[in-house]
Amino acid sequence: MLFAARSAIALYRLLDVLPVFAGDERVSRVFTLVPGSEFGVDALAAVERVGAHTVPWDEACRTSYDLIVTASPKGEPHLLRGPRVLLPHGAGFSKTFHGEGGEGSAGEASGLDPRYLVPDGGTPPALHALAHPSQIDRLAALSPRAAARATVVGDPTLERILASLPLRDRFRAALGTGARRLVVLTSTWGEESLLRRRATLPGELAARLPQDAYQLALIVHPNQWSRTGEFELSEQLAPALDAGMILARPHEDWASVLVAADALITDHGSTALYYAAALDGPILGAYDGGDELIPGSPMAELLAHAPHLDRSADLEEVLGSCRAGTGRAAATSAFAFTSPGQEGALERLRRELYRLLGLTPPAVPVAARLLPVPAPPSRTPSAFAVRVRLDGDETHIERFPSHVDAPAHHLAAEYGAAGERQLQSAGLLYRRTDRTATAPYSAGWTVAGWTSHALDSYPGCRTAAAVLSPTHCVVRVRGGSPLSVRIEPSRENGRIAHSDPAAVLSAVHARLAVSGGQVCSETSRTAETADIAVTCVIGGRRYDVRLSPATAEETGRIL
């Protein structure tokens, strides 16, 4: 069998159907790169990463195959010898292009252009697998010959996402999401993409969203990865990435991040259809695709039902206007996917492919492979501009990236991670326990030693603290004795949520050091002789904190 990919996105869709032939020793799999696309280099690199065997295009054209599986009609796959199967490499056929890597015709849905389905009046694919019955009608209107060989099998990629939904908590743990709301931006590729039309949106959201209430991620179309390159993409997105935004990898990671998401902000790319069909969470439109979006298409219907995010500052208000159920209804009623039934997409596809091969399918049922655990953020912020609001017994904390040009109560910086300039400016310095393996020779600070050293070394620092665990810290205010900080997690509906203890330290710093701009000397003196209860509100959740004089065991801990 030959799997022929023209681009990375097409290859990824081919990899999703590999379970169809899993465990069958009668089938051997080889891959080739269909030439002619500017995005082909990344496809070849992806094949090499998965360790598959490849053959050059010229050799592939000279060899006869029992079956050829592709996920794009473009290029010249008709030059290959053997029955061809065409799989969709996206959802919904919602876009048209004036130019797609030098090809494409305006007005035709990408993936349904008769010039590629039946080139020069030749033979259409032996099987055109589609995701929804209405797509056969659309195909018939464009190419009756191609439609005659079309069959609805469903969408294997959606099936894989649905199968992986039980892993949502595990994915969120790997991403470090915690109880925060994970907001995912999705951008298709080309001049009408979100990253081209609203290039500053990721950075704006990263700067505006409180770090302890929201986590931000970005899914970029594989073609844009190929065109821009990972290095350049990372440089363009540097402010948002420095603030902790996740840049999902284009193979598999994107779908794992989608499973973990709480809300989606999208352009006219089809990723939103997968999210709508699988999770039916809030979807916000950020750009409508201009003349690329086909009126009446699945994505046009989805965007018509989605609130529009005009300004990054309006995110929370717009999220509140989302109505549950509208996304999934739009994705299914707009003819993007057939409703899941007893027989899955891979099972239906296997039946059709083995029919073409003239073989009996293996007795073992076919199942979608679960998505892998996504990679954590490549960067995490180490300094924060902290806003504080004292409301009776409650201390409300909001933390933002340190570069945000907005009023803040204090700067909090992590020693050992933040730069010297940030350390010099910080009112609160904190250090986390070093959990790296012990080297043959080592030296370390005790909690008492480091907090004293930090206050001596940084005259602008009012408070130094050591984070010993998610629920335990030791803090020292300038001129005071070390205090033990015990943090009670937030409990709600049977779930326990831990805040970043560094956010709690900002609340402690504010309560002990500031009251109307004056040092609370009375509170500080009381803290040295008796327990103090502090209620923190972080990310919309309450955390009860108790301060008490630190013991010798606590101050003697090695950092």
C-alpha cells in the first residue's frame, strides 16, 4: 500500500487512518511525497519523524500498488499506478482560494475542485471518502463522475478526538492548566488567516488576561508552520509565549489541546468545527475569512451563530454571551460531520478499503488511537505585575506579565528564573525548592539564609519568600521574623484546586506590608506572636491562608 501526501496536513490525516490496517501482516505501508507544493518539505520531515519507510516520487510512479491512499486531490496523484482513495484533510469544505500554493480557483470549495478530482477527464478516485451525506450532493453538482464513487464514512480525525475526551483531565494536568480557563486561539493559513488579519491578538490577550484565571493557547494551521517556520513563528509570537501561551505542535498536539480547551477563538479555519462537534464549548469568532469563506458552508454557519470578539478587552463579556449547544448544532446541522453511530468512521473506512483490496478485514475491531499527552508551555513567566484589592478580610490578587504597562501594586519576581533587572525592581522575591537531582558536589541555601540574603542583596525588596510545596511557604518581611504560610486549597463540587503559591505570597505581601499605602507595623508585630488568617481570592476562587511563626525545622529547610 502507498500513502501519498502532498503536505504536512495531508500526511497527518493519513496517519489518523493507520489503525485501519493495524496488526495485518498482509499489508505493508510505504509513503511518498507528491511534488508541487510549497508545504511538502514538512510532510517529508513528518514521515521521517514517525519512522515510516519512504520511496521517491519517480520510483512510486514506476511501481504498481494494490491501493493508494491520499488526502488531497492536488498535484498529480493520478500518475500513480493502482486504485486511489481520497480522504478529506479538513472539515466541511468551507474555504475557497484564489491561490493555494500556486494552485486553486476562486469560487470552488478547496478539496472539491473537479480539475483535480478528475484531471483532464481521466479516471476519478476509486473511492472518495466523505464525512457527511450532503457532501455527496455538493460533489455531484461539480463532478457527477467523482460523486458516483463517493461514500460517507465519517471523519477519522473527529473520531480520534471523541475517543480521547476521557483524557481531558490528564491533558490539562500536563499543560499546567489547573482550575484556570483554557482559551484556545485557532488560525488557518494564508492572507485571510487570524494571524495575518489580527496579528496582535495573541499578545493582547496574553497581556490582558489574569494569569491565575486564564491560560492561553494557539493552534496554527500546519501550512502556516511550513510557510513561516517554527523559529520565525516563535519570534513573531514572543511576547505571548513569554507570558506562558502554549503554541500547540501541528501533529497531534493541536487536537490534545483542543480536548483540554474551555473556549475557542477562531477564524474561518475548520479546527473550530472539530471543537464544536466534540466538546460544544463556547466559540468566539475573531475573523470571518473575507472572500475565502463560502457562504452557507459549515464554517459560515458556525460563525453566524458565534459571538464576535472585536476587542481583546471584551473577552470576558463576550464569553458570557455564549449559549451552550449552539456550536455542536451548527457543526452537525451545517453538514460538516455525520452523527456518530454504532459503527465508527474507521470501521466504515476499513470495510471500504478492504473491499477494494479484495481481502477480508481482520477479526479484531478497529479503534482510534488515543491522542498523546500534549507538551507543556515552552516558557513560563517568572515575573508578574500584581494588582491588589483589599476588600474587608479578603485580598483579591490579579497577576499579569511584568511588561504590561498598567498600574500595579507591586512586581513579584522568581529568583533563579527572572532577570536581574526584574529582581532589582521587585517588591516581592520568591524562590522555589530546587528538585533537580543532587550532584556529587552541591551547596544550597537554607530558607532562613536565603530570605535574609535576598533582603540584603536587593534593597527595593520588601518581602522574600520560599515556596516549599503547593500548600506551604515561608515568608520574611524586611525587619521581621520568618513566618510559616499554610495554604488551604479551594474546594468546589468535589474538586480540589491549588493556586500557584506565588500568587498567595503576593496576597500575604500586601496584607503584611501595605494598607492604604502605609506599612502595617501593628499587623506585622502581631504576626510574630500569633496566627493570622488571610483570605485570598485568586482566579475567582477563595483560598484560606494561615500565617504563624516559622519553626526552626521550616527555616532550616534546604532550597
